[in-house]
Amino acid sequence: MRSARHQSYFLPLMGLLLGLAWIVLWTWEQSPYGRYLNHGSFGELNLDSAICRALEAGAFRDAVLPGLLFVFGWVLMTAAMMLPTSLPLLEIFRRLIRARADAKLLVALLIAGYLAVWAGFGVLAHGVYIAIYALASDGDWLVTNAWSIGAATLALAGLFQFSELKYRCLDKCRTPMSFVIERWRGRAERWNALRLGLDHGLFCVGCCWALMLLMFVVGVGSVGWMLVLGAVMAVEKNHPWGRRLAKPLGAVLIAWAGWIVYAELSPAIL
């Protein structure tokens, strides 16, 4: 009876938590502090805001605080966008361990490992963005040709959709049953559950990192684009024909990059 109740509550509870994450993101985007969620405005932060007035001037307020807020927003965004794509694996794992007294803890550890990998990717992407921003501040070319960064990101994401690595990682994500069975050892259960989440996160990043980079093009804080990209990745990972979506999507992204280049350069040529 207890297992049946747990089974009936698990997916609705996950849906409630994911819905709450989306609501928090939408509310944050609409608030005066939505700029902290959007990479594109880091250089335009109003340091006289209520949060910053409570802090002393210096590196923490000007650099560390936006970084910490970005990481928090990124993890929240990852939970909202990527956890729904991994619900089949979570449900398979939950059913496998449902008789255990610590089943809820093990599921929580799996989720924590999964989100930790995406948080690490977010920190890395944030570091690259800051480096590019610093280069742009030191030179005129990147300032006047900032569109080239967006075009290059779109082209990179599009080309990756045709790569063997994309399909190898995608195939792992599309077979959650075998993924869990291959890795669940039944020994050192807590570490094993965390490791399962870490491994799944690595393969998920492996197949989706390029699409997630598009958030830096369309705006990290754009809830609408989060929904669109989250839906695309969910279809890729879980729909029967999702694997066939990768190449057409790659072609669209490459064409989008080409259009940006054409739109920016054609006036100078003509």
C-alpha cells in the first residue's frame, strides 16, 4: 500500500516542483532584479539597487554577487528545463528502489548529482562569457561586431547536431532503463545513487550543451526561450522520433547563423 501511494504521488509531486521552478523563474524575470538572470545585462547592472546598497563597494558587489546570482539562476533554470527530460529515468530508478526505507533520499541524491553537473557547466560557460566580455571591453572590434559571437554560437550549436558525440550521448539518454541497470550496483547505495546522477548529467550535458549555449544568444533570463529549448530537448531525448530531429535542427541553426552574417555584412558589401 505504501509503495502504491508513493508511486501515485511521485510524478505529480515532481510536476508540482517543476511548475514552481518555472513560476519562480517567470517572477524573477518580471522583477526589478531580472537583469541578474540575464547575461546580456551584466555590464549594465544598476549597482544602486536595493541588494547592492546593502553591500560594501568592491569585488564582491561588482563581480562575485552577479556570479552567485547567475549560478543560482542557472541551476534553477536547469531544474526547470532539464529535469522534465529526465523524468523517465527518475521513474525507473524510483521503481527499482521503492522497497528501500531510504528510497526518497536515494532519488534526491540522483537529482543532486544530475544538477551538480549542469551547475558545473553553467560556471564554466559563465567564465567563458566573462572572458569574452573582458576582451570586448579591451578592443573595438568585438564591440562593433558583437553579432559575430551570436552567429558563431549558433553555427557551433548547429554543427554539433551532426557530430558523432551528439548521437552517442543522445542514445544513452534515450535508453534510461539500460542506463540505470548498467550502473546501479546495489552496493554503497548513497554514493551509487549520486554517481548515477553524475553520470546521467554528463551524458545529458554531452548531448545538450550546444543547445543550452543558445541561452547566451537569446538571453539567459528569457522564460519563453527556456520553454522552447526545453521542449526541443525533451522531444530529442524521449520521443520515438526525437533522434531524427537533431540534424534538421542543426540545419536550421546553421541557416540562422548564416542569415545573421548576411544581414550584418550585406550593407557594407552593397
